Amino acid sequence: MTTVTADVSGRFAIDGTLGVNRLGYGTMQLTGRGVWGPPADQDNAVRVLRRAAELGVTLFDTADSYGPLVAEPLLRRALAPYDEDIVIATKAGLTRQGPDRWTPVGRPAYLRQQCEMSLRVLGLDRIALFQLHRVDPDVPLEDQVGELKALKDEGKIAHIGLSEVSVQQIEQARAITPIASVQNLYNLGNRSAEDVLDHCERHQIAFIPWFPLATGSLAKAGGPLADLATRLSATPSQLALAWLLRRSPVMLPIPGTSSVEHLEQNVAAAGLRLSDDDVAALTSAVAKPV
């Protein structure tokens, strides 16, 4: 049996220059419970990351707050020295106060500090894609994005991204500097960011959906995804990823897992070809998206 790789998901050029395979990998699940502390088996985490690279994944999404300071060191341990086609996309702007606790901090000095830390921890001279993890409501957006622009001008980051933003915030940021990517919650069961996705597609901005496999009740036995999955000899999760890849050419799903087996299943979704009828059936499987 031929192994399906992320190469068949197609390519997208972030900011028109940074080419990646569209199906990536998110590192959040490589941390401890509540995205706090290290995983129970760090060697297994390294195996997952290395297998992802073997399977053609070129976009690895991470953040300083995953752990914190757990996911980034694991990436360096697993993949450094990095192949030239590997793109590490990291984020700053969320602080941690314990398991499942997150507080946005967007003060310019803090964002600069975390960029410098990520450069050191990842072992990079320049971060390919540096994303504002959350907009801090207590700091003017232009100050937050302006600091990222300064870091870009200094050559410390190559491209700037945003996370959990509105169309208005994207345009406010684009008035300051080019925005290469937007990372919002989006999946088959939650399409509340549809307007943001459509805006990104119009402007050729990479859209990186987080929580891409939140299939929830759709994946249960006898559910609409399960029925279609049986007919197509796929898993519900594979259908959810294939649907995302079909939804928009700017979509870059980053499913995460701590299992090599699940990783291989996720990557295999890149080879799943959905008909227009299949897409329509999946789209209508959630009558009222959240």
C-alpha cells in the first residue's frame, strides 16, 4: 500500500513567497494536560514530530505558551538542524497561570522578549512566521502589530500573522504591515469565522484553522459523518480534514496529535478526494453551525 504524504494536499505560498504543504501539524497536544507541563513521554513526542516531517509535513505550528516552553524545545530536539523546507510558525501574546488558564499580554516589550526567547529556544536566526496569539484589549492594536513590524524590519521574523481576529482587526493591522496569516477557530462543526475565511481568501492570506477536528457528535456511531466515512472507507476525522482542504485554497489545517498512528491517519486525509455531493453532504451535516 502506498503511503499518503502531505505533499498531495497541495501547496500554498504564505505571503506569496513562503511555500508549504497545505496540511500541517499543530504541536499543542504534545504538552501535558491542560496544555501545561511536559508530555508523559517526551521521546514519543519527538517520534511524532519526526514522523510528521517524514510524511511531508512542512508547516509546524507552535507557541511559546504551549507548556509553556515545552512545544518549542521539543521541535528543536526533533527537527534541528531544520531542513530548508520546514517552516516553524510560532506565536506570542498569551501568558499562562496554570492548566487551561490563558491571559493575553500584548505590551510591545513583552512581545519583543518572547520573540527573542523563541529565536533562542528554537535555535533559529529568524522566525519564518510569527503570530500574535491574541489581541490584548488593554493595548492599542497598532502598538502590538507595530512591534511585530519592527521585529520584521530588524530581520528577526520573516512574516507576521494574527490569531482570533475579526475582519476589521485584520484590516487595521494591514494598514500597518502586510499580514501573512490568520489563525481562527474553524472546523466543520463551528464555522463562525466564515467571514474571516472569505476575507482571507479574497486577499490571499493563509487561513490556519485551530481545533480543526472538533467533529463532536458528528463522529459518533450512526452519525452523518460516520455513515459517509463508511461509504468512503475513511474515518470521520479524515473527512473533516478533507472538507477543510476543499473549503478554500488558502486553508492550512494543522491537526495535532500525540500518536504516530493518528498522525498517519490525519496525513492520509490529504489523499481523500471528495465529490461535490460529498462536500455538500458534509457541509449540511451540521444544520446550524455554532
